[in-house]
Amino acid sequence: MKRTLSVLGAALLLAVGACGNGAAGGGANPDKKTIRIAYQAFPSGDLIVKNQGLLEKALPDYQITWTKFDSGASINTAFVAKSVDFAAIGSSPVARGLSAPLNIPYQVAFVLDVAGDNEALVARNGSGVTDVAGLKGKKVATSFASTSHYSLLAALKQAGLAEKDLTIVDLEPQDIQAAWARGDLDAAYTWLPVLDTIKKDGKVLISSRELATAGKPTLDLGVVSTPFAEAHPDAVDAWRKVEAQALDVIANDKPSAAKAVGQELNLSPEEAQHQLDQGVFLKPSDLSTDEWLGTETKVGKIADNLLSAAQFLKDQQKIDAVPDLATVQKGVYVKGLPGVLG
């Protein structure tokens, strides 16, 4: 409850200096429009965009602010408070955001990465747990409403366990690391960079890469506020182009990618490259295919992925109702595709 109130308070504080409809407006510099970006500290092209100031270079007439969030749940809270315009957020919280009761007016406009070995379930050494089924009666941490939470529930179901068979606690990644260091947890499902830390004293039971092959893929997505997109489509195009540029850097200039991500995560380039290697990054041209975002004439299968996640969350009683496919498809921003991304 304390953290929930803290997150709400932070979102409201962000909203105080922001325009109320979620679209760009006057900021500290009255001559510039503003863009408010929520980012997370996991290895992705989004950190390259931030580190290299790519969006600032592309949109010099905008005043751009970057605010760090620890999970998708807190980002959803910020969108509800109309205090952010763009965000890096997991597919599970997006599915929750597009569903009742939140019904957040935002749209998926980019795929940052496909979760691979960069998210995983780890059992502590000495816990006696050697497989997922062995978690019965144990204490496991994850960040509620995140992709890791979704993947944990999927892993439990696959192993024939129900939530009531163990104790699941809601902790942000840095709190998972602290609790792990104190010996308070038997296992945790989380993402990089905390994942690498807890793996030093634990055993990976299953990764999101394995769950993806079993039909439960999770993604890190770039979303944009619908009011902002309607008011500033050119800014959305510029944002997509620099995010695509960052994907090219990851694929074709690994030293630059590792340096930028390392600076953002306080890691050496070697450590950052190791973390980047654990994710799955698409080519920009892939994004406008039927498998992902699609085009203006046909929304891609990402809508089906989000609908599947929403159905799973409903089955787990995490949301009130599952939206229909048409509603989810409206939650995918395909204006200008494939032209914008090439």
C-alpha cells in the first residue's frame, strides 16, 4: 500500500507540470512544445535513444523530458494521470491497460524487444528448488502486472501449480535484489539488470524465451498516448524513426550500443553487451509485417498476442473483462506503416 500511494503521488506530481490531455503543451520553455517519456532501466534501443539524444536531435522544437519508472504498473498509473506521452512498457501491463477497468487511451507503436533470456525465474541456491513444481509452499517475488508476473503465472500453470500453492509477493526489481540479498526469498521472476545479479546465487528454472516457444511470448513495447498521437502524428513518426535507428545500432554497431546502454545502466560495455545478447531485437522492417504491428490496411498479430495476454489475465482474475479483438486492434498505432520504418 505504501508503494502504491508513492507511485500515485509520483504520477500526480508529474501531472502538475503537464498539460491535462496528455498531449504536448507548454513546459519550462514557453516557446517549445513538450514530450514526456517514461523509460525503464532494461537493455533496449530506448536507452540508446535517450543516451545519444536522438529524439532531441530529430525534434529540436520540442522540450523532451525522460522519467524513470520501475515497472509497467507504475507507468499505467502515470498514463491514467495523463502525465506521460510515450513509454517503454511490457506487453502484459499493456494488455491490462487496454482492458477494463483501466481502459487507458494509448496505442502500441513500436516493439522494443521480444523477451528472451533477459527475463527468467530463478531459485535461490540452498532453497531446495530444482524445478518450477518445486516452488510449492515457497516464497516467490515478482513485479505485479509486469511481463515477469504474466510469465510466472504461465510457468506455474504449465507445472500444474496454482497461485495458492505458494506465496507470491509484489516487489519492484530493486526491492527483489534487496530481499534476495537478505535471504528473504526462495525464488524470483524478474528482468535485467537485476536478473544477472540474482543469478549469481541461484539457478534459472525457466526463461521467457522458453515460455515463448510454449505459446506465451512477452514483449517490451513502445506506446504513445492516443490524444498525443492524434495531435502530433509527426512527432510520433520521428519517435518511431529514432527507435528504429537504435535497433540498427544494436544490430550493426555493437560497441556503440553497448557503450550507450552501459552508461545508462552503470555497467561496463562488456556487461551491457552480455545483457543485450540475452534479448531478441527485431529489424525495423519486421515491425510492419503481419507478424508484428502490421499496416494501416491490416493490423498485425501483435493484437492477437495482447488479446491472449488479456484472456490469461482474466482467467487469473487480474482484470475485470477481456476486450474484443477490434478494441485491441485499435490499440495498435499503424498510421504511416510501412513507410515510416521502411
